[in-house]
Amino acid sequence: MTPILYVAAAFAAQGVTDNPCPTPVVMPPEVVAWRKQMYAAGNRAMLPPPPEAVSYRTAYIEARKTDWADLCQYRADNERVRALPQADRAVVFMGDSITQAWPMADPALFTRGRINRGISGQTTHQMLLRFPADVLALKPRVVHIMAGTNDVAGNTGPTTLDTITGNIHAMVVLAKAAKIRVVLAATPPSAGFNWATTVKPVPVLAELNRRLREMAAREKVTFVDYGSVLRTPDGALKPEFTFDGTHPNADGYAAIRAIANRAVAAKR
């Protein structure tokens, strides 16, 4: 067997299959409790993670080697949601950790009919890949898209504003083609990322959000800027609304609850 055939044989088992998902990586209860503490109202500083967080993170990273976009994260739950009446899947929230943590920090927003499809650390490249399964296939009435933080941080490598806005625009176009009303959120404010300390995000976020606002107007979709409540004059996330400068705490989420409710309830 030639070297090329050896390579083909090594990857043969990773071809088309009915069940491409790796073994689910379940967040340990100790890590769940730690995250809830982080987002709790009044918590103003990063708390050290429990020992279980290390093994969970290692397992999560290993699983991404065969599921880069995390298409399997919500695969089983999507089957459950698709069987629900539309009133129970009327709004899907697509995003990264800021979206994923929202119901943990502010469960009052996620009443009947609101489905969360945020995944921590994701960029718009990854969100676009899972958009058909995690949004379109659920056939909601509304999709709330909030993305861009991890692109600016460089989580999946160097990128450009054109690429970020192109990915988000593709999600908007796909949703509109499926007759799903779009709520496009500005990328939330941050003056720095504790996992990408060399990045200076304020001017980049300002330009990105200018483009997103123009996109929303051009596509005739609802635009919402939570930064109007969360942002300081110099572009940072207000200290009273965050524990790490990027992620809102419970007070921050509570401060934008009314804006989010109005946005997803609007007719346009």
C-alpha cells in the first residue's frame, strides 16, 4: 500500500455517517456552580475556577478537533425543539458566551418560547456553519443574532471586518429567505479581553457596529445596541455591569432585559 493509501485508510472512518457527533462533553456541576457565581449580581471580580474546569476544558478542546463549529452541541435538543409548537420555539438567540450565559444570569428573559443557541468562544465563522441546524431548522418566528466579540479577539485566527460583517450578513440573508424576522444586535462593548490581552478592541468594535447598524438599515431588520446602556463614554463595559470587562454580570443582563424584550416583540 502506498503512503497515500495509508493516509486514506487512516481517515476512512471519518467520512459521511448518520452520527458524526463525538461523545458529548458535559459541564461538571462544580463548573456550572462556578459560572453562576461569576455572573451573580454583585460579583465584581474573576473567581478562580474549580479543579474540574481544567479537565472539562481539555475534553471540550479535544471534541472540537472533530466538530470545529460545534454542530453537535445542540443536535439532540434541536430534535426536541423541532417537535414543539411554534409558540414554544418562537425566538432563537444565536451567539457566543454572552448569549449562552444569558439565561443563567437572567432567567426572567427566557420565558416560554425563547430558545438559546449561544456557544462560548465562537466566532461568526462557526456560527454561520451551524446556523441552518441551530436556527433555520427550528423555524422560529424571530432570530436574535449577537456576534463578533471572539472574531475581534482572534479566537479562530486573524480576520477582517469585511469577513465578520460578511458572515453576519449571510446569517441575516438566510433568515430572511426562511421568513424569519431578524433582530441584529451590536457587538457588546469591551475595552479589553482577558484571554487576548494584546487586542485593543474599542475602535474596532466602534467600526464593526457602525457597519452592523448600516446593514440592519439596508436589510430592513431590527437593530439593537445594548451598549447604549452598558457602555462607558470611552467604549468599555461599565464596571458595575461586568466581572471581567467583557461579559455582563446579572446586573448587566437585567439592565438590558427591557430592550431585548422590545426588540424581539417588535413587528419589523
